Amino acid sequence: MRGKKLVWIAVALAALLVWQRGALLRIDPKPEIAPRPERLVLRVWICENWMGSTAWIEKQCALFQRAHPGVNLRVRRAQISELTAEGAVLPDLLLFAPGVLADPQALLSPIHGELPIRDEIAAAGRWRGRQWGVPIAMGGYALLVNNEGFPDPEQPVLDQENLAAATQPAKGKQPARYALQCASGETLAYPAALLAQGGALSGGWPQGIAALRGGDILPGDFALCTIDKAYADFTARRVMALLGTQRDLRKFSALTEVGKGFDFRVVPPRQVFTDQLLLGGILQGAKEELCAELLWQLVGAEAQQALTEYGLFPVRGDVTGYNANNTPWLHAMALSLATEDIWVPNAFEWGEERKGFLARVGLALAQGGVDLMVDGAW
């Protein structure tokens, strides 16, 4: 009897399962998920060859992205040829050095509004009466001097007598010591530009640097070596002075701070010149309002002060920059670059004018006393 009950219970359960099969197998639809908002991409290209690191730009772009949810900044270095490459997806914001663009109106939109930067620096971004590029950072040139070779700071450094006194022939295992070194190359209007004016660094060159070649005063690769080689010659005490840039100065200052350098000083040029500029331009049809906002952040006081973390110099006149006590030599170079009569090339004319400029530099090296400018023009 009990067995029959169990059979009937099993049959009833089976029937119930068949009846409820549809309900058991039914899956309720998932609730609809709101679509993700589309991220806005802002492309930033960097076309320059003097900064070395782009860390300051990347940091500022990261801050901008953080303050603009939904905006994705894509930052990368680019070659000049990419701007005219067929099918290229161009950037929204172009950061560039002088000489990159010859005809800004073909690619860029003019920039409106009063710029919070020094007018003599802002002029580098003007073309045919309009502002096409905004300078956002700069570097410069200076003479780094080993005080062992030039011990008297009151005497002109770059005269023939001082240079000859700074040299020494090889002694035993010690290599020969030369007076002066500078680099050349396509990356810069090389530091020998400082020599292009007769009295730019004191002393003058009545006969030009060529008069010192072939002797024991200059190394054989003077004005022919790479930037790294010129710096290495100075740090190794192979040369007693280096015509260099802010990168050399920053690196060597850091070296001396950890006890690996030597006592040195910096001699800025009397007539300050720099082609080490970084400008920002907004491409036509781009996200112009957003690009303008990013540009204004880059020239803002906070971002300009942050340049000192990377060995660069502000383009604003109201930003302190380097501290005279903590970074005395970078501070001295900043003061040199802050002069109102600084010479900077026009960013859009420099590609052509640079050829004549370097020709005059070469002439100055050969015969001395040649001006950087001819009748007010490069």
C-alpha cells in the first residue's frame, strides 16, 4: 500500500514539473543598461627637437583631462612630414618649434584675445598681422665655465689670452686640456651663435675662432660634435668652457649638487638670442574651444611656474621662475632670458631665415665680429 502511494506521489510530481516547465525555464530579461557616453578625443602633436623630454606637456595634459570628464587627450611626438602626409588624421592642437610651419593659414586658425605673455615673445607667433601661434615655453644659450680654467670672474672669458691660459698639454696619463667646446647640428641654431657677435660674451673675436684652430686652444671637433659629446667633454674636464643650453646647465647643476661636478659659473650673452621656443597652434575645423582652453592652461601662471621642474623657462613676465638661492645658475639664465631686448625669430619665417643666420654664424667663426642681424633682419 505504501509503495503505491509513493508511485502516485512521483507521478504527481512529474506532472507538476511538466506543467511548470515553461515557468522554470523562463529567464527574465536583464534591465536595460544606459549607454556609455562617447568620449571626446583631443589629439595633441608635438613637433620640436630641442626640449629633450615632453614630461611637462604630458603632465599638463593629464591635469586638463582630469578636469574635463569625457575628454581623452592623446599626446604624441610627430615629424613635420606627417602634417602633409596623404590621409593623415591631423591633430587638434599642434605644439611646434620655429621653422616647422611656413604658411600657418593653410593649417591653423588665428588666435584671438589678449595673451598673458611677454609681447616680445608673443611676436614669434605672429604672421601677417595676426596671431597664429602662442609661445608656451622656451630655452636658451649660455656659457658654462670651469672656474679652474678661468679663475678670475672679473676678467673677460673669451679673449685669446684667457683661452690660451686655460689650456694645458697632455701630462702623463692626463689628457690635453682645451679651452672651449660647442656643438653643432640640425637640432639647434647651435650655441656658436653666441660667438657671432664680436662682444657678446666679452673679449670679442677680432680674427675669428679660425685663428685659434690648429693649435692647442680648441679641440679638433670644435663646433662639429654632437650636443652629448660637447657636454661630456666639459664634465670630463677635457674643455674648460662649454657653449651650451639650459639642458646642459640643468644636468650639470644636478651633478654638482650630489658632489660629482666641480666649481663653475655661468656667463650669459650680452645680447640674448634664442630659437628654442615651443608654440601652440589650433588646427582648422578642430575642437577649437577646447583647444583654446588647453592653450590658456599652458600659459597660465601655475603651469608656467611648473616649467622650472623640467629645466624650462616661462614666457610670462609675472612668473617668478627659478629661486636665486636654490637654483642660482638657472635663475641667472632666467634673468638673462627675461630681458626686453631678447632676439627671437618669427616661428613661420625661421625655416628660410635660419639658413642666412647660420651662414653668418659660420662667417663669425671664420673671421669674427659678425652681427646676428643685418639691418634689423635675420
